[in-house]
Amino acid sequence: MTTVVRVLDRSEWDHWYGRLELAFGGVLETREERELYRELTEVDRSIGVWDGDECVGTAGAFSFRMSVPGGVFVPAAGVTMVSVAATHRRRGLLTSMMRRQLDDVREWGEPLAVLTASEPAIYGRFGYGIAAHQMNLEIDSSRVRIAAPAGTDEIRLRFAPVADAAEVCERIYRRTIGVRPGMFARTPGWDRLPLLDPPSERDGASRMQCVLAERDGEVVGFVRFHNKPQWGASGPEGSITVRQIDALDPAAYAALWRFVCDIDLTSTVHARNRPVDDPLLGMVSDIRRCGVRTRDSLHVRLVDVGTALAARTYQVPVDVVFEVADAFCPWNEGRWRLTGDAKGASCERTADAPDLTLSVAELGAAYLGGVSLSSLAGAGRVRELREGALAVASLAFGSDPAPWLPHGF
């Protein structure tokens, strides 16, 4: 078999994207979804593996600016649309695409690559570490009550057409993206992604609905959700699925959650992809009836160790030498001295003795502050060579609040 890895031509997009759909089960997306992804695809950053005239592998990268600790936005390649045809598995095609892609990301000058994984076991061998998790909830709203902070009863709630409210909801998003690491500054087109409402994702529920939270005539929060009516032998057993919910202050946030948990004829609220330290956890009356589950979300890969570590800030002053292993991107291997604090940082090559040894995957996992270096050391993935270095570095890398990726890509 002779295959060729090359950059996509726009005229090949339909064939290329169709092969991606086939690799993920052959379920066709709606025309609206397909056209949005056609528009969002950055063709010059997309590659395919070709066996003759047939595309047998796909991979793309979006140009993102991602928030990191300190409220800074760092260029990051959003790795996406990765697939290998079922007929060509176990032949090294994925490795060849990851090789080409990371070389390209380095040439583009982006210090980070990030992705969400269909199977989390795949990408560790290419230097990615799991840096952010998400929380999913199944709330027994017939038993759980929401605590109301001061000012909650002053919030006015009103229904608004999803399309009409899109811009004001996007303004709320823009005001919150610098708060948590892992969030992206949405460029034109990406604001349409949360509005997609394919029937395949509703599971028999209503079209997306939107409720705005207002204080003194100003919108301070919103929730988008689905309502699924259902009746059992003893009466109504409907459910609400929260798609997005956000607010600028605790009172508005509580008012929105109280609303979705108190909708008539429903007894369950499902919430997907919430931050693991969601303030909701401090508002509910019974955490055990909230069905809390977590899973991996954002995987981070440091493409340029020095630039990436210097781009974020650190909770406490830190001066540490890392011995970094990176077999897949050997330009990162060796010793790096990181010095930094809450105001800024520098990271340069050094010949000094190392304080900690680890691979680039551990740096990726710890980069956004949601996974501690100490916990990785407890798993045998980080080794301390200078006593005390681990505790200080682990504290410095932390983030409050926790990192979160609000939507996929």
C-alpha cells in the first residue's frame, strides 16, 4: 500500500468530510451542521491521507486563542476531524498525520495543540495530557432544592426566541471567557455552534428553548434547554436537558437553576458538560441526588515547551528546572528553567541540575491548573529530584477556578 499525506484542496472537502462521517459510523449530519463545518474548516490547516483517489485518513486544526491561568489568551491549534478508514487501520496512518500536524503547528508558531478525544487512550503516545474534565449531572428535581443567594428574587426571567437572543447570550459568554482556563475566544462563525439544534441530539425532546435573566432591564444570564414530556403510571415524569447556562453573578445563576429545576410536569434535570467546580454544587440541597459524574474533556499538548510555560502566570513564585522527555517532538527534550509568579514568567533552556523529571504529557496535563503535579507524582509520572521542588511547583501550576471547555470543536 502506498499512501500520501497532503494538505486538503477545497474542492475535495465533500469527499474528505464524507470519509470522516463514515469513520464515525456513517450517520449524516443535518444540512445546517454540515454547512457550518464547511465554513469553519480551515482548508490550509487540514490534511488527508490518500490511497490513490480515495481519502483514507483525515485531520484538521482550527486557529484558536485559548485562555490560560492569568487570564491570558494563547494561540492554540484545535486538533479536530481526525479519522482513519476502517479498511486502513493499524497501518501507521494516524501516526503519520500526527507527525505532519505537529510539525505544521510548530511552523505556524503555535505553542499549544489541544483536542477532545473520542477515545482518551489514543493521544497520550503523541504527548497529549488530559488537562480539563467535565461534570455531567442528573438531578432529581422533585427532591433537590436550589439555595437562593441574596438578590435572587430580584431577577426577572423571560422566554426569548433562541435566534433573537443569540447576540446577548454571546455577550455574556465573552464576559466570562477570561475567568476560566481552557475557554476559547470565539471567532466569527463559532457563535453559531451553540445554536445548532439537530433532532438527533434531542432524544424526543422539544426544540431548544431560551430563558434570559434580567436585572434592572439588563441581561445578566441565560439558559438554553430542551423539555421532554413523559408520563408514567403515577403521573408526569418529564425531564429538562440543559444545553448551556451562564450568568454574571450568583443571584442570576441561582435564579436560572431554580427555574429549570421547578418546571411543571418534570422531575429530572440533565446537565451535560459543566465545570467540575460548578457553583451549583454549593447551591443544591442534596448532592447525592444530583448524579454527579466526571469524564475527560480537553487534552493539551505543549508543542513549544519554553513558549507555552512562559505564556501563563503562576499562583505563587516558582523557580524550578524540569528535565523533559518528548520522544515525538524531540526539540522539546532537555532541561528547562521556569521562573514565574502571578505577574508573568520566563522559561529558558539550562544546563543546571534538574529538580523534577517528567514527560511533555505531564506538563500538558498540568498546564491549565486542573491536574496537580503532586497527583501525577503520586501516580509515578513525575519524579522529584530536589526536596521541596514538587510541592512549590504543584501549587504554582494550580488554577482557581478549574479549567473548563464549554463546547467541543
